[in-house]
Amino acid sequence: MPDQNNPTTTARPRLTGGAPPILGAAVLWGTTGTASSFAPDGAHPAAIGSAGLVLGGLLLFLASRGSMALVTGADTRTRWTLLLGAVAVAGYPLSFYPAVASTGVAVGTVITLGSAPVFSGLLAWCADRTRPTARWVTATAAAVVGCAVLVLGPGLAGVPAPTNATGVFLALLAGFSYALYAIIAQRLIRRGHTSGAVMGSMFAGGGLLVLPVVLVAGTAWLATVSGALVALHLALFTVFLAYWLFGVGLRYTSASTATTLSLAEPAVAALLGVALLGERLPLVSWAGLVVLALGLAVLKAPRRPRPRG
């Protein structure tokens, strides 16, 4: 399997795997907020995200070759790893959406997505004894700062943003959940399992774990046209297609790099808010967008081969 840190890696994985699929997934994730804004007023935020995960996880499982074989034929260690991954998948919507409700979309998004690359780097360091490179640290720091300035720009311009300790903790928990299932998925894929089977198994398991949340919160909103369309969009695009792309990208990109690249998500969400919802960004937010883009560009710029001899 090609090594993303090896300068002799062939051109084909660079074009078909790695950064492009992960950035594509981030673009799809960036539509979540805009799509959710069209849900009926009575729909609970956690139920909206959980409903998308239930249906999207099922679609991933059914459409991915080898998912059933991976679940039924895996050894005990792999099954426990898949279970841990499913718990991490389920933990994301259960912590992220309440965090957003407590702290506001801006603060919750920044803390979650900003902490995820840090958690990924630490988990990779602990699990694989691989220290983060100076390039990754620099690019991630720039991307996190740019993301924070982009999303918190209105607050910096004088618009107050609500926050509380519980919401901050839940946002950090969401960031850890995201980093954990990215690391688990990468390790299983690197062991030789197909990315589709790994993502399908983990997200189907996560969907089963959050199904009680959907039932308890009420499903009346799903019977409306707007509710059904929102749930279908989240399931098909932000879960099924996005995580299929994410799994493909993890074949050639480390989880720590992947979580940094996913910081493109708030940039897409901000641009969609401007284009479709009539929102306005202050100048400081546009500056943050530029810094974020530069950080991602530094991360994926071609590496110069080291001289031999």
C-alpha cells in the first residue's frame, strides 16, 4: 500500500486518493448546517443528526462489499475494535449537537473541529509512536487559527457568542470522538480491510446505537416533507457519500492529516450561508478564510525529495 510520507509514491494515489476525497467529504459536511436549517421547528437537533446517521449508516453497510463478512468473520480483536469505532461514531452526534445548542454554532464548531486534529495527533503518537511532523504542526496551527477567526469573526466584530462549560466539554468530546473513529478506521484499513467495509460496519453500528435517541425524541418531524428531505440529504450526502470518500482518503492519508483537512468544512458552511441564507461575513472572517486556506495548502503542498548521498 502506498505510503503518503514516501516521496517515491506513485502519482495515481495522489490523484485518486488522499486529499481530494477528504476535501470532498468536508465540502459535503459543510452543507449540514444549511440543510438542518430547513428542518421543522419541532425537530430536536440531536434527533436530526442521529436520523441521518441511522439511515446513512445502513446505506453504507448495504452498499459496501465485505461489510457483512467483516462483522461476522473477523477475529475477536477486530470485532472489539469495530465496536469501539461504532461507539465513537455514535458519540459524535450525541455530543456535537447538544454542544452547538449550548454554546452556539460558531463556538461549538470551532472547538470540535479545532480540537479534532490535536486529538488525532496525540492518539497517533500514543498508538503508533509517531511524532507529529513540524510541517503538520505548522499547517494545523494555521488552519485551526484560520477556522477560529472565520467562524468567530462576527463575535470579534462585536456580536456576542453564548458559551458555557458544559457546552465546551461536549464540543471537546465530539472532537475526540471524531479523532478516535478516524484513527480506528485508518488502522483497520491499513491492516488490509477495504475502506468501504470498515466505514460501513462502523457507521451501521453507530446508527444502531443512536436509534433509541431518534425514537425517544419523536419522529413526527420525519413525516413532513421538509423533515424527510433534510433527513435524506443528511443520510445520502453528509453520511453515505461523505464517509465513503473519507474512507477512500484514509487509504493514503494519515488520520491526523485527514482531520486537519476536514477544517475546510466550516469554510464551506460559511460560504453557503452567504450564498443561500443571505448571511454576511465581516472582513475579519474573510481574513480567517484566507489563513485557513493557506494552512491546508501548506499541508498538501508537494514535498521536495531529500538529496541522496
